[in-house]
Amino acid sequence: MSDTETGLRTGRSSPDLGVIAVGIALITAAAVIYADAAQMSMAPLYAKIGPKVVPQIVAGGLALFGLLTVFGAFRGWFPAREEEDAAGAVWVAAGLGFTILSLILHFGFVAAMTALFACTSRAMGRRAFLVDAAIGAAIGLSVYLVFTKLLSLSLPQGPLESLL
Amino acid sequence: MLETFAALGNGFALALQPDKLLFALVGVFLGTAVGVLPGIGPALTVALLLPVTFKLDPTGSLIMFAGIYYGGMYGGSTTAILINTPGESASMATALEGNKMAKAGRGGPALATSAIGSFVAGLIATIGLAFLAPALVEFAISFTSADYFALMVLAFVTVSATFGASRLRGLTSLFIGLALGLIGIDKLSGQQRLVFGVPDLTDGVEVTTLAVALFAVGEALFVASRHKAVVEKIEAVKGSVWMTKEDWKRSWKPWLRGTLLGFPIGALPAGGAEIPTFLSYSLEKRLCTKPEEFGNGAIEGVAGPEAANNASAAGTLVPLLTLGLPTSATAAIMLAGFQQYGLNPGPLLFAEKPDLVWGLIASLFVANAMLLVLNLPLVGLWVRLLAIPQPWLYGGIMVFATMGTIAAKPSVIELGMLLVFGLMGFMMRRFDYPIAPVVIGLILGPLAETQLRRALTISLGDPSVLVKSPISITLYVLAAIALLAPFFISALKNLGSNED
């Protein structure tokens, strides 16, 4: 498991906190999977080879890799990361979040796509929100028409879509 | 041999029907159009376009798929040559020399040698597929559940741990995929696993949702987070797209050598087209009569890797169709496409639905020929697609990613998964985890579990059944070598350099 040990050691003196967090997340996931398997009540028929076995193997693997990851954080196994600009990623996530919200509140497909397109474009550094919103609306509308009229797939309806 | 010809003949009779030809044409066109967009590789192309085929009949939709697959591959190399942004690692070798050629005003011949090389490689590799598949099917029919499980273990190891930067990260990615594959109702016992009382989760995680989230949403988040995103310059296609006599002379051998490297490596359950493309690149560099041109736009460096890339793409269809074993992210999504019609690729599919299988193989020939005819004349159109500004490009990618998910399953949970897995894809990119093993783990994990439990049920729980047949022992030995070989190599190197 220590292949990067030789090649990529960066000589970092302090442990990589981000990598430690990844390792802990993996160990947590392993614990959740193990606990879920443990609470299954099994008929005796499945005692040996039932639905618990593979989750336990997977949980074991994730826990092992999680521990090795934490260990690797102290040994500098992971490559250095670039500086990041969280704002950009937040805009993308916000666009997708709005789409989920519009599904709950029945804003309709076109409204969701308008916001998603404009937010993503903003995330990539463009500052023409209204123009991009108009483009997003046009794309959303044409996709809606092609999907519902041509491919007979259904997409979520809102006030606008029910007029079409 | 004769049976193969007869079967292939029937396949062509199906694939050459006007409506099937139309499906192939639409597939090739859409595949190229989406594949040419920077940052979109063939896997994402197939995942994004899967919802379009929902309402088609299985044969038509799989034929369209074949076109999308080959078109996506071709579109990717166009991008690599003209803007040096390979959509996938397998196009990286092409970008090395191809982009240099384009900068030197030889973009036309670079595109031509890549198109013709892809055609030659696709043709030879598809013939290889047609003749290798029946033989492999005959062999695979004798496989027991234990053998299948061993084969899948080998695929898991090679896909996640053998190639790539780190075995720890590769295996972690694989196990994340396996964990996601556990979600839902266990097929054999009806027990709910990792559902947490959410009804939407009982069906499990959709492969397309995961793939689109990891590849599209994750990529958009990642690009947006790197503020100083460099805008790559698009090289105009200068000069004739036709190759000179010398170009032909320098290209045909690399095409054939690339094919010979690509097809076997793709056909082995080893996964990944990167290896043959880079092998081909270094081979051509060594054999080239003008090695000084390498690094400045040598046509051999485009011809070889492109052929290797396409040949290995056709090669991955061998384990996919004959064994139901996906060895690349694209193949995993294709398998999901099969499953959406209740079709399970494997030896039985050849016996039960010969029309469909051979129609699909014949369509690969058709799609390959269509690409050659379509792409060079339409190169102007593809170049214009490349010119879409990055903000709009990613806006469009996000719209199409979300649209596909909504069309497949308009639920809040499904979209929530798109967001959560997208964030996971973002973190994986930041920490340099490979993406493909997650997708392969998700789709192959449940299949491997079924084989494992079937084998253990037959043996009444005795685990020694897993290593009883020579086939499974061989496969485990290969898996062990694949897992440990890099360790020994680096240990030997370490001994030599005496670092510590």
C-alpha cells in the first residue's frame, strides 16, 4: 500500500489535515455500514452466507483504507493540493440546490434550468447574470419541448409549463 | 468460423435496415458533438445521452449507443488536437503531438491521421471482437459461480490498483463504489441494506446518476473552484485536411502497431486505454526515423496512440459482451444501459438474443464507417462547438446532467444524490482519487456478491469452493501479481537508489 511513499514524499513536516479528514470520513462510513449489517435479523438459513457478509467485508476494507489514509497524512503520501476558490464551487452547488428546491415547490423545469445555467455560468467567472438567465431559459424551454413533445418523457411542470 | 460469418451476416441484415442506420447516424452525430466539448470524455458522453434512448426499443437504443461510444471517442481526440484539453486520460498521448501539429499549422493532417487511424483500428478490432467473442463465450459457458467471482476480483484489482498514481487511493475508490452498490434491497434475501427508511433508496443507486454526478457535477465544481482556470487557445485548422504522401507513409505502420497494442490490452479484463496509448506513444518515438520531431508535432505520435485508443475501446467490449464484465467507466455505463432493458451481457446473451448481439457488433462497423465519412467534412462544425465560452459550456453541461437525472427519475432524493455525489466527485478530484473504480464498483459489486453467495450456497458455506478450480486459482494468482507487482518493482528501485 506504500507505493507513493517512495516517489511522492514531499517532506511535509506537519500532517495534512484535509487527508486526515478524508480518512476519518472513510472510517465513519465503515462504521455506518457495519452497524447497518449488524442490525439485520437473519433467518438461520442465511446465517453464514447471508446479506451481512459482503457489507462486513466492505466495511472492513473501508476502515483499513481509512486508517492507512490517516497514517499517510502524517507520512506525506498525498500530493499537494492547489489553492481553491470556494465561491465558484458554492455557485454551482447553489444552482443545483435551487433545482432541488424548485422540484419541491413546483417552480417547473424551465425556471430550474434558468437558475442552474445562470448560476453555473456565474461560477465560472462570467458577470452577465440576466443575459445568462435568458440563455438558460431558452435552453430549458427547448429541452422541455423536445423531451415532452418529441420523446414523450415527462419533466416537472410549473406555472409556465402548464400553459404549453 | 463459418458460424461467425453467418451470425455477422445476420447482424448486418439487421444493422443495415433504414431505421437502424438512422439510429446509428444519430448516435454517431450526438456522440461526436458531445464528445468534442472540452472536459467531456466518452464515459460522460454515454451517461449524458443515456436518457435520450429511454423510449427506444432495446436493439435501436443499443445501436445508437454503439454510435455514441465511437463518436464520443472520436470527438475526444478532436478536442485533444485542437485545444490540448484531453477529455480523458486515454487522449493525453494524442494531445502531446497532435496539439503541437495544430500549433505548427498541421492541424488538418493531424485530424486526418487520427480519423483514418481510428477507422483502421476500429475496423480491425471489431473484426477481432467478432471472432474472439464466440470462442470466449464457449469457454465462459463452463465458468462456475466461483470462477466468475475470481474473474471479478481480478477485474477489481486491475481496474483500481494496478495502474494509476496510488494503489491506496485506487482501492479506496473501488470500495466506495462497492459500498454504494450495497444500498437497496438485497436480491437474494429481500433484506434492506443502508436504506435508512428512505423509500427511494430501496432501488439502489443508479449508475447513470452516479456517473453523471462524479464526472459532470464533480468536474464543474472542481473547475469553478480553481479560480485561475486557464483558457486554452483553440488552434485553427490551417491547411488541407488531406494528408500528403509522406503523411500516409509515416502513418500506416503506427496505425497497425497501435491496433496490435490496443486491442489485446483492452480485451483483457485489465481496463483502461491509457496504458496502450502511452505504450504506443513511446514505441513510435523509438521507431521513428525522425525522433527529433517528437515533442514538436510528429505525425506518428498521433497516429499510433489514436489507433491504440480506439482498438482498446473495441477491446473492452469483448469482456463486456461475453462475460458481462465492464473494465472501464464507459463500459460500466453501457452495462447499465443493457440492464435498463433487463438484458444481462454474458455467454447466455449470445445464445438467447443473437440478433441483438450481432446487430450491435455489425452496428459498430457501420458507426465506424459513418465516422470516417462524417467527421472530416464536418470538422468546421466541431471546431465551432469548441469555441463555446467556458461559462456557457459548463452551464450547458449542468443543465444536461440535471435534465437526464430528472427525466430518468423526477425525485428530490435522486437530485439530492446528484448533488451529494457531485460534491464527492469534487473532493475526489481535489485529493487525486480515480473516478472510474467507483462506477465499476457500483455496478460490478452486486454482481460479484451474487456469484460469491451462489458459490457458497452450493458448497453449504465451505469457502474452499472458491479456490477449487484451476480457472479460479489462475485468476487469483494473476490478481495477486497485479496487486503486488508494483510494490516489488518500487522496492527493487528503492534498493538500487538507496534513498533512505
